[in-house]
Amino acid sequence: MYVAEGIIDAASEPDLKIYDIAALVPIVREAGGTFSALDGELTDSSSVVLASNGLIHEQMRSALN
């Protein structure tokens, strides 16, 4: 939620299930941010995710991989 509110630029979280993040994905995206799996596209089996303001998403994903 901090990413969607603009308080922080990015957040990453390991070891999640789809039900942990399902409600956050549309909130972050509607706020103009980007939400993905750390290793690529977000799927039902993604467990490590990255949310960002969208401007730094690819740089953050590269740095964390």
C-alpha cells in the first residue's frame, strides 16, 4: 500500500501466495505503479514479487535478480 500511496518507490516480498497479493495488484496498478514477479510476469504461482512506482521497476528487478 505504501507504493500505491507514493510513500515509497518500491517494495519486494518473498515467499507469498496469490491470496496474499491478489487485492494489492489492482490497487498498485490503478495508482500508476507496476506489479510483477521478480523473475518476470506475475502468475498464480509467483512467490517473490516486486511492486514499484513504475518508473524504476526494471532497474529494481535487475538489481534484485
